[in-house]
Amino acid sequence: MPAVLPRPLKLTRSMRLSEGRNYRQLRLAGRRLVVGSLILNWQPLPAGASSRLGVITSRQVGPAVVRNRARRLLREAFRLHQHDLCQPVAMVLVGRRSLAGRGFAGVERDYLRALRMATLLKTS
């Protein structure tokens, strides 16, 4: 039996939302869900496309060091679970004020709970 190669857990630049119009379109045409320390905005993409991510943290989260850490935690949660999505999506994660000072386990828990509530996780 051939060995099963693990899927790469990369988060390349092409997988990131970078233009303001993409964020705006998701806010206007996508769906929204507030769970714990984050807000999830998403919109399905055509089959065969790769999922894309954008992260927003406002100054209300804290100073620059805290905001940057919050963004890193949100990106890492997406990166680790990108292959658990049942379909390709464009999503924007918005960090709320309660994200400041949380550990990765808490952020990951909120992220997975949001995906479950949005029925974006594969059922296995």
C-alpha cells in the first residue's frame, strides 16, 4: 500500500486577502457569525479554488504588540485547520477586544466553534 502523503499546512501570500474591496465584498455579500473572541465573515468559493483568509484587529484590541500577536494566533488557527473545511471559502476573522491576552488554545477553540456553527467543518 503506498504511503499517504500529508497535505501541506502552508499559508502562502496567495491565500491571504489583501485588497480592501475583498474585505468590503465579504462584509456586504458574505455571512457573519460572532463567537467568543472573534467574528467570522465568510463566503463560499467555487470548487477547486483554495480558501483565502483575511484578519482584522482594531486598536480596541490593544497596542501594536498585542494586535500583531492576535493576528498571528488567528492565522495559525486557520493554517492548522485549513484542510478541515468542507468547501473552499473566503473568510475574514475579526479579533474582538476579548482576544487580548488569550492563549492559542482559547483562540483555536473559538475558531473551531465558529466553523462548526457555520457548518464549514467536515463531519468525521
